[in-house]
Amino acid sequence: MSIDMEQFHQVFFEESFEGLDIMETGLLNLDNGEADDEEINTIFRAAHSIKGGSGTFGFQSIADFTHIMETLLDEVRDGIRELTHDGINVLLKSVDCLRMMMTAESDGGDIDDSEVKTNFDALQNILGSSDSPSDNSTAEVADTTSDVPSAWKISFSPHKNFMQFGNDPARIIKELATMGQLTGHVDTKNVPDFVDLNPENMFLSWDMELKGNVTKEQIDDVFSWVEDESDISITALSKNKEKTQNTAKKSQDTKIKAAASQAPVKSAAADKKEKSAPANSSIRVGINKIDDLINMVGELVITQSMLSMLGEDFNMTRLEKLQEGLIQLDRHTRELQESVMQIRMVPISFTFSRFPRMVRDLSEKLDKKIQLVMHGENTELDKTVIEKIGDPLVHLVRNSIDHGIEMPEDRIAAGKPETGTIQLNAFHRGGNIVIEITDDGKGIDKDVIYNKGVEKGLVEAGSKLSDQQIYDLLFNPGFSTATEITDVSGRGVGMDVVKKNIMSLGGAIETHSVKGQGSIFSIRLPLTLAILDGQSVTVGADNYIIPLVSIVESVQPKKEQLNMVAGKGETYKLRDEYLPILRICDLFNIPDAKADKLEDGLLVVVEADGKHFGVFVDDLLGQQQVVIKSLESNYKRIEGISGATILGDGSVALILDVPGLIRMSD
Amino acid sequence: MSTDVESKVDESPLDSDAELGDEYLTFSLADEEYGIDILRVQELRGWEMVTRIPNSPEFVKGVLNLRGAIVPIIDLRERFNLSVSDYTETTVVIVLSVNDGPDDNERTMGVVVDSISDVVHAKMSEIQATPKFGSSLDTEYISGLADADGKMLMLLNVDAMLSISGMLG
């Protein structure tokens, strides 16, 4: 019986990539001097798990490479070595290299051997340069070889239930036999009479002698999967007492290490068993979220059984109970749905965590001094949004580093602190998530952009543009104001892609800037892509859904509150504010709208971009939660419509895009 | 000589398909007969009310809920600028899969036709190239002409006929 190891690869890679992220974050913290011993331990543990895992799964090159990193980290942990800035650089590069190797292994690509060699040598260099006597990587190997006794005595007695865990002693013995000359005998004294024999139980035990050039660690590896289900003792058959002691001590060491490395591997295996089919993309869910779900489903089942009991023998006297039950059912379904949505929510730190490294590398490359401040990393966003927002954010942060923050001497000359600051902020506002990228650099020169826009034929010379319109020019394809093209940014590709990506998520980007003081790019994204609370309205024969988050209130207009601007633009006076009125029937050319006079219909007061508008509809229907379906997947984007949904009766209703409607009316 | 014989033997299992040619679903539209590659047809449905899409061309009747997917419905009479008629009991919606755009996005769309006629076979050799009528008639959606029991059958190029950019500019 052999286990198909392939099925665990996905989990191994996922865990390893996570481990690499942990190492990277830890190393960056070390570099900032924020680290304590625990940080080093964390990095070490991550490296160790990767080494253990890659060894187990047969990725020898990764295991070898991680081994030398681990050696270095071990010395740092033990205080033998101090990690310098350069040392951290080398380690960070090694993390990149590992990531490259891991990606190559998981996608079936080729490993760039020269890069591995370069990093390997760099690590060796650090290890070799030290005065400390233990040039560990080579020393260890040398030690173990000299310590290797010519023979080992192995006694292996599996527990009774050994085979029930899917283990096979023959496999282990075969593997031992490949390592050297294996002799031994099997002990059959525990085997019961044939009638009492349970073929699924284990009754045998072995005493073996293994001759050959084998280390204890290698033997331990063979038994590592079964050590919980069997008694194993491995002793060296050596004449040199001192040496044996030495080995014993050493082997104790390795035992601890081996135990440490096994733990994560085992849990990975356990994890995997629960997920029978490895999915292409997976999500890690906190156990508390799952518990909530289970509770919710429990409640739902109780409500369901109550209702079905009620239905079995129903008369009008029990109507009240039925209504009560239905209300409960409604509440539970809603809670269940919210919890399920919660599972898709991931903290934005998943995206933010790549930036410390990026800022550090880029600022070093450009000789700028930049500190990164992040707030609201725990703000949760839909996983799809998180995945898609990463690249636009990278572009924007790169731009801030390259174009925004000035060189240190320029900053001092401008009376600013030498070190520039880039802030990443994530927070909720209304039904949206806002991500702000703020820098205190030189800001955006509106005149330069305006002139460039004229030059590129995007703006007519002499036309007057608002600040926002000028900034929007930045997001045009091929628009770059960088006087010199660097490999960081400045090719003018990117900003248009940034805008496109954000728009495709149903979001928007705004730019604010003060020349000489810095810029703020603020990205507004919907909380989730899948479901929204909507107000259903009718115009003519059609139903539309207005997202509840953008509705302020709904009113029945009275004649005296209605005014005309220049005989055309209709306004509604809501308290002290005159609101422009948008007629859906006009914007969408709906011929059969029932209400023509404003007094006959209803106004839904909506808010978008900080402004209020009155949306004129025939009638209001109920509020309901709707699942958003894309119109684009089979058709195309329609102005003023953000998507479609399916109503309870199976018909389709379109969801209004409130900011889009306002743009249409302009 | 012997090689010739062998190659013939090799081809023979394919001959049932090769001899009859591709299958086309035929339908009528204002007294004209059209054919669509049957492999593109996902299902046939009776006409039912759709949800209108604002600011769309007349021939886009609206969208329909097809088992959770939002599917646009195109009236082929109006698409081809034929005379418009009311929908009757025989009016059928043919749900088609369309490869559209440079990325070959697979879209699902429905077309409204007067009635379904038949399934016919047409060999490549029997299909005649679409004659050119100059600028007076646009024939870009018609991939060829075939003969079905003495009636002319216009074979439609589904992708060209239903490409979003082609339809909506």
C-alpha cells in the first residue's frame, strides 16, 4: 500500500508560501530593529517547516537550500552570529530564490540553477566569514560522517493497530534495505493461533542490523511516519565509547529537530484528509467562523422541523405560530447567508503585507529614504476583490515611491524631514471599503499634466478643467510625466490598467494632491461583489433594484417643493437642499412609465460621491437581498446598470448603478 | 498500389459523418430558411417575457434567467432588418453558445425565430459560397448557401452574427 504523495503537494506548497511570507515579514522587522528573540524563532520555524516538508515530498534541491538558510538562522538564534543589514539582504534574496524554486516545482517550470547557486554561495559566504568555529553546514556533514558507526542495531516493534493507520512494515524494511546491508530476524512469538488471528492487527516485531555508511538521521527519516504507532530503538554498534556518546548526544539533537519538523508535516496531512478534492484556489477559514455556521445550520434545522410539524396539522388558530416561525426562518436564513459571506472575507493585510518589502527594496534602489505606515490591515474584503486589487495597489505605491517622494537632499532643501512617508490606509465608509495611498512627496503638478494632456491631444488647449478632471488624465493609456523613464515606473503603462481594474470591481479612484505637500490616491471598492440589500422599484413595466446603501430616504414630492432650473432642470427641495431630479424613464427611454407628473410618482433620495439626488420612479416595492449576476458575462456593460439579479418569481431585474446614473445625467 | 488500398480502409469508419456532412438546425424567418451549426445549439425554448435592457438596440429584446445565468435575447428578424411580426405559439428561442471577442469569450445568447423546421446534413462540397450583392446587401453573417429539398438554405455564422462589437458597434 503506497500513499500517493502528489495529493499533499498542494497543501505543502500553500504552507510553504505562507512560510516564506512569514520569513519575509520577520526579516523586515529584524531590519527595522523591531525584532525580539521570538521573531528570529518564528523565521527559523518557518524555514524549518519548509525544509522538513520539502525533504518529505522529495524536493531535494529546496530542502538543501533551506538547510543552509536554517543553519545561518540557527546561529543567529543561538546568539553566535549577529545579523547585519547585508545578512538580511542575502536572506531576503534567498527567500525570493526559494519562492522561485517553489513556484517552479508547483507549476512544473524550470529552476534557474544559476540563481540558486548565487544565493547558495552568498549564504555560504556569510557562514564562512564568521570567526566562530562552527562552519556549521559543512562541519555538520563532516561530523556526522566521522560519527557514523559502521552498523546500527534497530529494534522495531509496531503496535497492534499499526496497519490500521495504513502503514506497511514491509515498505519500511525495504527502504532500510536500500541504505545498506540489512540483516535481522522477525519475532513471531506474539502471533496467535489461526482462529484468533485478526488479519488487520500486527503481531510481528523485528530486530535488525544495518551495516553501511548511514546516519541516524537517515534511519529516523524512514521511521518518521510511524513512530507514534510503534516502539523503535536505534542504537549504534560501535566500539569507540567516546564516539558513541558523542553520537548519542548528537542524535538527541537530531531527534528534537526531527520531531519539530514532523509536526507541521503531520498537520498538513491531517488538513488534507478533510479536503478530499484539492481545489484550484482555497481559502483558510477561522474555526470560529465554521462554528458559527454550524450553529446557524442547527437553528435552521430546528425552525424547519417546527414549521413542518405546524404544517402537518394546521388550522387558522395556529396562524400566529406559523407567522412567528416564518419570521424566525427568515432571520436564520439571513444570518446563515451573512456567515457564509463572512467566509469569503479576508483581511486586507494579505495584500498589504507585500508592501514593506517592496518599499524597502525600491527605496534602496532609488537611494531614497522612505518609511511605510499601514493602518487598518484588518479591514476585511471579499477574497475576489483582494486578489484583484493587489496589482493596482502595487502600481500606485510604486508611483508614489518613484514620482512622489523626493530625494533626501531635495526634501531637506524643501524643509521636510529627510525620510519620506507613505501611508496605506484601509477603512469602511458607507457600504464601501476605502483604501488610501498617501505620500508626503512633491505632489502632482497640475500644469505639467495639463500641458502634457494638450501635447498628447487629450485636452483642447485653453479649455478649462477641474482639478479632478486634470488628475483623471493621469489614468489615460500612455500618459507619463516622468522626465526620465526608470525601470520602476514611468512608462505610462499601469495607471490606465489601475483604473480599469478598479472599475471592473465596481469601484472608483480619486486623486487629491497639493503641490509640494504630497498626494492622496483614494480607492473606493464595494464591500462584496456577490450580494446586496436592495430596494425594488418599478418604472413602467420594469422592475429595478436600487442598492440600499445609496438610498437616503424616499419621499412623495409635493408640488410646492418642486422647482425648475431654467425651465428644464427639475429640482426638489428637501428641507434646505435643492436636489436635482433624475427621471429613470428619461435616462433609460422607458416609454410606458406610469407617472409623468412628479407628484404622481415617488422620489428616492440617493447619495453618491457626497452629493444627493432624487431618482424619480413610479412606485416602490419591497426591500430584499439580491444576488448580483453579471450582465457582462453574456452581454455587455450597460451605462447606469451595475448588474442583474433574479427575483423570487424567476424573472430578471436590473440593478441600478447610482453613480453611473448621475454620470449619465451630466 | 497497396498504400492506396490501406488509406481507403482507414477512412472508411469515418464515412458516415464525412459523407453526410455537418448537421444544421434549420428555422424559418419571414419565409426564408436559415441553418445554424447544430453543435452551437444549447437548447430550444418557447418565447417568454424578458426583462428589457435600457438604451439597447431594438433587436435586443432583453435578458432572460436561464438557470441562474443572465442571457440576452436577440430578435433575428429585427437583427436582419426583416419585417417585424408578433410572437406566436410557434415562436421559438434558440439558445446558442457564441465565441466572441479576441479572447474567445464563450457567451450564451438566445435568438428569436419564427419556427424550427428540421435538422439537415450538408457536405462542405455542397455548400456554395455566399454571392456578393455589393453594398446593397450585407452578407457577412451568412457563411454559405445550401440546398434543402429544393429550398435555399442560408447557413449562418453564429459568431459573426452575434458578436457584441459587431451588433452594438
